[in-house]
Amino acid sequence: MPPKLSKSDKQDLIVAHLRASGTCHTLKDLEKALPSVASINSIQVKEYIQALTDENRIRVEKIGSGNWYWSFGSDERIQHERQLGRVKTEVEQARQSRTDAAEALATETTRQEKEADSGIGCESERMALQAQRAELQAAVDRLRAETAAAQPGGGGGEEQAQEDLIQCATRVSCKFERS
């Protein structure tokens, strides 16, 4: 028993037949010829033809009241040349983009090297930020000392306030018990 052909193999056989014939065919002609060529049922011919038309592997033109189908070897060559042209354009754009990126990188590297050599940049900025940090830390320490001094009992913060409330509540409850 011969091996079964896949759908793509059958499509290749159909396209090869159309190219070998070198002429145009109607759907009726193809329904008669293709079952023996591609080992398909005549009912499936329209489905295969439609798939090949959708993939642009064969061409179709409505002439009069019927559709005519054909595929010439030059059509495929022209299609490959167009695709090759598109790919070459994309490659050229990618090369240009790479060149632009390399130039931008070189410019940025040169700028950073000049900043490092001239002494401006990171080191002077770091020193200015450290001085500003020291000033702010001194202000924070001063404010913490003022806050601690302003609290009753010389500090303690929230814990001290809770203890004061408990003592006050105890005194109030003692007064109510006496009365």
C-alpha cells in the first residue's frame, strides 16, 4: 500500500501540475484533472484551490462568468525577488540602527570620560551631597533634643504619656470610690 500524501504534498503536486501545463484552467477542468494528479476527491478540489489561492501560490482571475486559475514559474520567482527586496531593506535598516546606536554610545562614553577627567561630575556632586546630609542630620538631632526636653518628665515620649494616663485614671477612680 503506497504511503498517504500530506495536504502540503498534495498542494505541491497541484501547483506543479498547473505550472507544467503552462495554461489557464477553469474550476471544471481542475475538478476533472486534479483527482488523478494529487490523489484527492473531486469534491475536495475547490477546497485545495481556495487554500492555494489564499496562500498566493496560484492566481485566479474572473473572466466573464467563470474563474480561471493558473500558476507560472515566473510568478514564484517574482514573489521571491519581492520578498528578497523587503528583507534587504530590513537588513539595511537594522545596520543603520546599529550604526546610530554605536555612535550614540561612543558620544556618551566620551562625555563621561571628559567629566571624569575634569573633576566635575560624580566626585564634586558626592561631596556636596555629603555636606548637605551632615547639615540635615544636625538639624534632626537638634529637633529630637528639643522634643525630648519639651515633654513632661524630660522625655519618654509615648510610653510616658501612657503611664501618666494610667496614674490619672487611678486617681479618678479612687475619688469616685471615696464618694
